[in-house]
Amino acid sequence: MMHNITLIYGDGIGKEVIASVKKIIDYSGADINWDIVEAGYSAQERYGTPLPDHVTDSIKKNRIALKGPVTTPIGKGFRSVNVALRKQLNLFANVRPIKSYDGVDSIHKNVDFVIVRENTEDLYSGVEHMVGEDAAESIKIITRKASERICRFAFELARKENRKKVTLVHKANIMKLSDGLFLNSGIKCSKEYEDIQFEEVIVDAMSMKLVQSPQDYSVIVAPNLYGDILSDLSAGLIGGLGLAPGANIGENIAVFEPVHGSAPDIAGKNIANPTSAILSGIMLLKYIGEVNRAETIEKALKEIFKDRAKCTEDLGGSLGTREFTQEIINQMKG
Ligand code: ATP
Ligand code: MG
């Protein structure tokens, strides 16, 4: 079946890492018609805005996008292109798989969990004001609707990926109303998923447990802020941002993207590690039902990681982005 997918290269190393994943997905044989559009700096230059309407229209039409890191030109009427996209497409769930790979230096081995972060509310609603000159207030918004939606999403993901436990993270002992509502939404949801174990952990304790024994977790669901912090902490457990893929998902719509930024310091030098982008591409293939092709690519990647010499510089190897990409393709040939 042919899939129409929006492709955004993005800025900086985005051009290189997205070229890499596109090449690998095309090689896998997946039947994809890429609808290539520009966002970020290049769009700013060509269209006068970093997020032209035809970009969001393309994603709305295709329902799926693969995108590189996009920077927001300063003072162009957007707080952030990424936030604008999330809002316009109502991408309420941020999904970050955290997985360790043999051969990659990391603090922990045998880690395999997914963080599901609520993406639309909490302290990120942007409702802030000064109270007089010497105090400021930020409003934390938690709604039953968004909380139940994200918790249900986490349980559904657990079922789909055959994961046995959902851990809800909160601070309801202090924020009894807001985090209490989030916690109660999770408890309510858990009753509908008796096949999946449910536990709740307070965010400070969770931070310690994740550092000590990340192997104990399978699916973690959290409000926006805790999810944000725990995501980066977790990426640190398995070897850093360069290895962490991500997806922003809404109702029947999904945007897959590497977690790292545009890294202008190394852009255009053929040294960026495209792994985060490739893993995001693997998530995309699974999402559209191309599970076998996704697994072929992941298997090749795992083999490459076992041999330092075949890795990029950040992983202790000496290959460039393009050469690393070619190694993966050679490995896929078997
Ligand atoms: P942005 O402003 O878009 O966030 P950034 O420079 O902050 O860009 P980050 O992803 O935050 O980008 O990366 C921080 C640093 O980590 C980069 O400057 C780069 O040196 C390194 N880095 C990030 N991603 C990669 C990658 N894929 N491969 C190799 N090094 C990377
Ligand atoms: Mg950054």
C-alpha cells in the first residue's frame, strides 16, 4: 500500500540526518510518496514565515510527517515552530522510547521503556503574569479531558506493544487538585485495562528510581513538565540525545522527529549521528504497519553498534553521516 508522508528536512544537521533516514527507508522497499516541504530558516527565506500554511496543510492531509529539527528565527511572530505545529495539529502525546543498545556506551544496559508525555497543558499553557513588581505567577492547568486522553493513550500503547506495566508520575501529595486530577484519571483508566499492571510514583522518587533501576519500567505516563524532565534524564541513561527518537501524536495524526536540535556547530560537516532520526523513522514505519521493514532496519542498526569502527565519531567511531548510512544499508543487504 502506498503511503503519502510529509517530509521536512529542517535546519542545520536536519538536512543530513533526514537524508540518511529517507535513504534507508527508501532502500527498505516501503512504498512511500514523500511530500517534501520546508519549515524553519529555509522557509523563512523563501516564504517569509518559518511555518507556511501549506506545510501544516500537507501534514493535515497526509496525517503523517517525518521532520528534522527546526529552529525558529528570532522575532518572527512565533514562540516556536515546534510548539505552533503541536498546537495547530493538536498533537497531544509526546512519545519517547528509551532503549539501550549493546555496543553503545551507556550508564545502564537492558533498558526498554517508553515515556508518554502530555503535550498540551500543565505549566506549558503559557498563562503567566506579574503580581506587582516582585512576584510572578504561572498557572498550571490540568483538565480531566486531557488527563484521561493521555492515560488512555499510554494504556493502549502498552497493549499494542505487549508491555505489562504503566507507571504514572505525579506530585499529588503537594498539588492535590491538579496532580490529584491527573492521578485520578490514571486510576480510573487503569480499571479498563485489567490486563496491564498500574502503579503511581511521585516524581522525585521516580527520578531516583530511574537512575538506579530503569529496567523496572515499561510505560511511563506523565504531565507535561515532569515528562519533559524525565525524558532528558532517560535519554542520558542510554547514551544521550543523539540516540533518542520521538513522536508527537494526535487523533489519527503523527509527526516523527529526532529529539536533538539543529546543532549548527556541526551542520554541513557530514559528522552528525543520524541514529535518532533513523529510530524515529523506525517508529514511523511501525506506525504505518510496515513492521517487518522497521525490524529489518533496527536489526541492521543493532549489528552496526556492535562494531565501533562502523559508528560515527560521537559513538567512538570514525565514519561520517553518509558512510554510516551506507554501512546500515550494506547490513540490510545481509
Ligand atoms: P537547537 O538550537 O536547534 O536546539 P542545538 O545546537 O542546541 O540546536 P542540540 O540538539 O541541543 O542542538 O545539540 C547540542 C549539541 O550536541 C550540538 O551542538 C552537537 O554538538 C551535539 N549533537 C546534537 N545532535 C547530534 C547528533 N545527531 N550527532 C552528533 N552530535 C550531536
Ligand atoms: Mg538545544
